[in-house]
Amino acid sequence: MPRNIAEFRIIGQVGGIDEKDKVTYVNVASNYNRQVNGEWQEDTHWNRVTCFAKCAEYAGKAAKGDMVHVTGRVRQTSYERGGETIYGTDLVADTFSVLNRANSEN
């Protein structure tokens, strides 16, 4: 039987890490180029990745500015607040690797 999947891959730099009791959130920047008025500009997209268990442990060892490679699952979420349904999207990490340390000497 075929499997249906929704997955992501991000290679980017860590902008911040928010460690909680059982989960770690990592903001990772990915950069794209886009043309504005005939000129090419960098367009940075911030992605908030949710890490549990071993991924959270690895993410907790990363630092701001580190280049990381993260893969995982895309999960749609919803909850009620004040009688209104709020929808969101979670990026749940399956793998988290530091590719290059920001403070390393190249």
C-alpha cells in the first residue's frame, strides 16, 4: 500500500533556540533570491522547527549562527480559542545535524 507523506528539508543558519521541558524549538533561516524592480535581493524565510527526544538533545547543542540540516514531518494543527478555530503548521524534526559551527575557524 502506498504511503502518503508530508516532509521537509531545511539547510540554514540557527537564529535562536528555545529549550522547554520536553521540547526544543529552533528558528532556522533559509535564504532565497528574488527580483525586486529588476534587482536581485536576498529573501530570508524563518522556519520554527519543533524537536523532541534525541533531536531536542542535538538541537540543544547547536548555537546561534550554526549551519544546520534538519529533516522531518509537516503536521497541520488546530485548536479552539475564544470560539474561533486557529490553524497552524508544525515542522517536526526527525533528524537534526550541525553542519558548521558559527564560531569554528575554517
